[in-house]
Amino acid sequence: MDTREALHTLARRHCMERHAHWAQVYEGLCRKESEEPNWEYSDEANATFPRYLVWQAILDEVERIETRFTPTTGLLRAELAAAGFRAQTVMTTNPKLPAIAIKAMAEERDEFASFVSSVPENALNAVEPLLLRRVFGKDELQRLWDSLSTRWDIAKHEYWWPLRAGAAPPSVVAFHEDYLDDAKLSAVRKILIAHSVDRVWELREFGERGCEQSVEAFKPAYNGEEGYFTSSGFEWVVYASHESSITLAGDWLVAGFRDLFPACEKFSYEGPMSTPDQRGTWEF
């Protein structure tokens, strides 16, 4: 990789590491504070959890940048720093955040700017690559939602099969996430690769987030928003819901899965609660 891509990769990795660090710190704080329950955030909590929120916002903004459009490494340093200062989400702009939280996020933005400005040139010569992840811009994301809606009748803020009322089309199958273990998801990736899919598009239900990722990184899951996964041509869709369901849709994707797992119809989704037969149930 060239020095621009290397710097971008280091910036992404730094965001991931800082996010993981502060999430772990906050998790430990929550365990500590749970011993003395309090319905209000403590000052320490307010000075901690916003840090991992802002690192996620910075990571998303960094991953919108395509290094090929920045002529030099020096200019990319400035562009990355600017991305860190402007990065926002609905979580980081929550008007209820107190001053101590705003200060904490500002400190992390400064830290990121300092990091990308100070990475030595010789550190860019042997950077380990990360799997592809590019966050969509607002207009691009809207175009993808429009196409997804046209092809699959999928809309923002709405559920899809098996949560939608009515019978699903023949090329749609749904399972509890317990059934789609790592081995079966690996098989799904292989089916995609066999049909020349090397990049997967991820769209989230609220319509504000979406990214392009390598097929090797593709792992559909609910993350607080319903997830829709597809690729160029919109020939297939995988849907991950808040009710622990994973849906496969598309003629060749479903046919390929049925060929590999002939008994899969016996494991059709029956509800969000885990059960020994891996079908799930709605009964508590």
C-alpha cells in the first residue's frame, strides 16, 4: 500500500483501539457503580462513555475518506484531523449531555488530531492492512435505499420478513440467529464469492448509517438497528432483525444455501427466544 493508504489504515486502527479501550473502561465503571445503584449518571460516567461514542463517530467519518482523492500524505493528515473535529452522530450531539461529557469528547478529538499529525513517515512503510470498510456519504446512501426499496420493498423504519405480516416470497427463508452459526455464515460468504460478490453493502434501518465492506468481513447482526446487507445489482439480501432473526433472500443465494443444507427448512424461524431446536419461540 502507498503511504496515504498506510496513514489512513493507521488512523482507522487507532480509532478502533481507542473505542475498544474506552468501552472497556466504561464497562468496568458500570460494574463498579452497580454495587451502589444510582439512576443518575455519575460525573465519572459522564466523563467516560462519551469518549467511546466520539471514537465511533470519528471512525465513521475517517472511513468516508477515499485516499486516492488526496494528492499527498501531508494533505491527508490535515484531512483526517479535520474529519475528527467534524465527526458527529445523534449520540455525540445529544443536547442532554453535560459540559463534562462535551469536554471529554473534545479531548479525544484533540488526541486524534495529534495522532495523525505525529505519525512518523517511517512508520508508514510496513503497515498491516485492515479489511475494507468505507462509510457511505448521505446522497450515496439515499440512492442505495431507493434501489433497495424498489427491488425488495424494504423501507427505513420498517421491519421485513419474518416480522412483516403476510407470506414471504418463495426466495426468502428466515432462521433464528442460533441456527446461522459461523460455519453456515462462512458458507453464505462462499456462495456470494462464487457469484462474484467481493464487496457487501450494509444499510441500517434509521437510514443514517451504511458502509461498503469486504465480503470476508460480512457478518450480519442486529446492532441496535435492523440491518440489511446486499451488493451491486441488489440480487440478494440478508436481513438481521432485533428479534434474533436472520433472513436470506434472492434466488441463487437461497438455492445455494438449500443445496448445502438440505434440512434447513426444518429450522425455519419461530420466534426470538433461544430453544434447543434452534428455531426459537415467542413464548417466555
